[in-house]
Amino acid sequence: MSREEIKKLLLSFCEKDYQKSVDLHIHSNFSDGKLKPENIINQALNLGKKYIAIADHNTIDAYLCTNILKENIVIPAVEFDCFYMGNLIHILGYGIDIDNSEIKSICAKSYFGSKYNLIRLFNLRNPKEVIEKIRKSGGIAVLAHPACYFCKDLDFFVKNLVDMGLEGIEVYYLYRFLRRLLKFNSIETIKNIAEKYNLIKTGGTDTHGRKLLSL
């Protein structure tokens, strides 16, 4: 898919889609998830999913080392760790070209940089660079689980990222189960910010375990 095609597809999804047939935030065993990519595909098909994205931390090896992109339900993705305004934030890239050198240049240099939280804390990625490289690879940059970041003004926090080229924000997320103790803003606040800055609203379960979750 071209950048415009992936953008159009993401814009076509609504809240009901994310509740039933779309999950754009899943981790495999190529980062800190439990499931092999093939198992994720099988579970997704059994659940009637129309689109999914395996968004591993700082690596695209799930796509480079398997044939999962032949599946029509798969949107190529990655989730990069960055430091921004005192927070370790996660920026998702959707529709990236997995053979693109820009993306490969900011991926983890070893298995440990995608697998272990402690090692991931010592990354030097800058959000502006990450967003630029996602865009240059043909992808759409999206801020993951924004309610989890500690900041006095989430609007200002997001606006600065928008100025860097951010095009989407993860609105539909499993906060009630995941990160429920680290939720600093409401879903309504995030929706309002998304609309204010004309951001694509995305969603996903952030599944790490052996069974795909549901919103």
C-alpha cells in the first residue's frame, strides 16, 4: 500500500471496528510478546479480525523473518521507544516499508533492545527523528496510549508532536485492563485532542500474552 492508501484505510476505521474486527497493536515473540506471528494470525482469523498489526518494540523482524505479510489482514507496523518531555513514549508506525533503510537505522541493534524493558530505557531515539523516518518509509506515525504519559497539559504535549509530523493518536486502547494504574487523562480528552488537530484515531489491545485480547 502507498502512504495515501494506508492513511485512507486507517481513516476508514471507527470505534466499533476496533471493538470487533480491527486490532492494530499486538506484540509477538520477536519483542516482548509470547505468541509467534503465525499464532497471532491464526487467532486473529478465528476471531474474525479483518485487519491486525504486529507492532513489536523497535524491531520489524517479525516481518523480515516470516511470511506474514502475505496475509491480507496484516498491516506492517512497529512501535518505537523515544524520550520526550520527561516521558518514555511509544510512537507507532503503520504501513511502513519493511525494506526501507530509514526504518532499519532506528531499529534495535540486538534482540535485547526490543525484548527487555530495562535495556529499552537506555535508547537515544528522538521523537522528531522517529516520526520523520516513519514518514520517509511510507508510513503513518501515531502516538500510542497517550493517557499513560505524565504531563500537565496533554494538548500541548501532543501539539508539539503534531508539529514534528505526527498524524495519528491511539484513542481506542485497553486501559481498563492494561496500564489502568498509569492513566493520567480520559478517553474523552484524547478524542477532543484528536479532533482538534485532525489526527487519525487508531486503536489496539497491546496484547503481549498467549491469547489475543479484546477492547
